[in-house]
Amino acid sequence: MAATVLRKELQSYIAKMPEQNLVVLKPLIMVLAKPPYTIEPASPSECKRVEKRVKEFYSDPSRFVPLK
């Protein structure tokens, strides 16, 4: 089902709900409307740690083990 069709269908259900149900539904919708994660810029200390690890890797790549 296309997202726009589904959104319209859900909006029609919400439009028909009694007010007491809307009060209960609001917290759930607020949680679901949030993005699953947020990407924040790295802090200066995080950048320094990454730069250090990159330098270590290029100086001796054989010391590193893949995350797999």
C-alpha cells in the first residue's frame, strides 16, 4: 500500500475517533513520529580519537581485526 494512501486512511480513522481516544493515542503517535535515530556531529575529543586510530591503522594495518 502506498504511503500516501495509508496516511489518508489513518487520518480518516483519527478524524472519526472520540476525543478520549485521541488523548490516549497522542503519546503513541508522538513516539512513532520521531526519527529512529539522530546523527549528531562528533565532539572534538571523538574526532581526535578517530584520527589517532586512523593513524595507527595506516602505520600497521596488520594489528587491526575486522569487526566481523
